Amino acid sequence: MNSPVSLVPLLDAHAIEKAVRRIAAEIVENHRDLSRVAIVGIPTRGVQLAERVAAAIGDTEGSSPAFGVIDAAMHRDDFSRRSPAAPVGVSRLPLPIEGKAVVLVDDVLYTGRTIRAALDALSSYGRPDKVELAALVDRGLRELPIQPDYVGKIITTTPGERIRVRLSALDPVEEDTVWLVRPRTEMPS
């Protein structure tokens, strides 16, 4: 029996590591004072990627910027329609955020709605000097006017396709991978 989807590999562990290091290098290049930068991950995989970006900055600069987590679940515009079992996590930010440049990190940028919710959640903690966005994959198809400042890979997708990010620290996989998941089309008989 054929699978209803096909998987197209986009990034392997080495390519993910290169993308993380490139994003980290670009953040360093754009910020003179890293003590005023906070790298903030959006659960779930954005947190793992944010930790990697902060560590990569620490590797090259000798010290890592502040790190945090912003859970945007309660700020989503589809919160009332989500499953009751959908988890709501805890935000942990390096406070105060005033006077800091906050770099939000997520694994996949799609419609922009998660980022809008993260911005709303962030605003309840104060007003940073600047907010930037880093995404491992930008798949396009935005519904809101949100664009990444730092991106690992850009791929144009269709609404029926998905991006699947699997990180060995979180998922039951041996190696980090990013796949494009395409629905199989039926062949005419």
C-alpha cells in the first residue's frame, strides 16, 4: 500500500547546523552590543533552535546572549478552536526586556499567525527596543505582513504541503532533519 504522502528531504543535520551558525553570525553582525540582545524561542522546536543559535554566538563571541522562551498559545487567534489537550506552556524571559533587541526564533514561518501571537505575548512583558525574527525554514504563504530578518532556508510551498522539522533532542529520530511533506496525487486509471 502506498503512503498518502511523499517526503522530500530539505535539510539534513549538517545543513541545519550550517543554517543555525549562519543565523548566529548574521545576528552578531547586526548587533554591536550582544549584552543588549535576547534570543527567545517559540515552543516547541523554536526553543531548541534558539538555544543552538545562542550557543553558536557564544562559541564565536566568548559569551552567549540572554536566552528566553515565549509561549504564545494563549495569544493565538485560534485558541478557542484548538483542542482542549493543546498544551499551554510557561514563558521565561530575561527581564527586563526594555532596552534589548529580542530575536524571536521559530522552526517554520508560514502564515505569520504564531509570530503575531508571540509579539502579543511579548508585549505583556514590556517594550523591547527592537524585535527581529529568525526562522529555520520560511515556507511562504503568509496571511499577515510578517517577514523574517534571518532565515536558514526559503522554500515555496502550496497550501496542501507541510514542513516537518525533527530534532534529535525532542523527537524520536537519530539525526536532525527537515522534510517537505507533499500529499500524493492519485494517478488517473
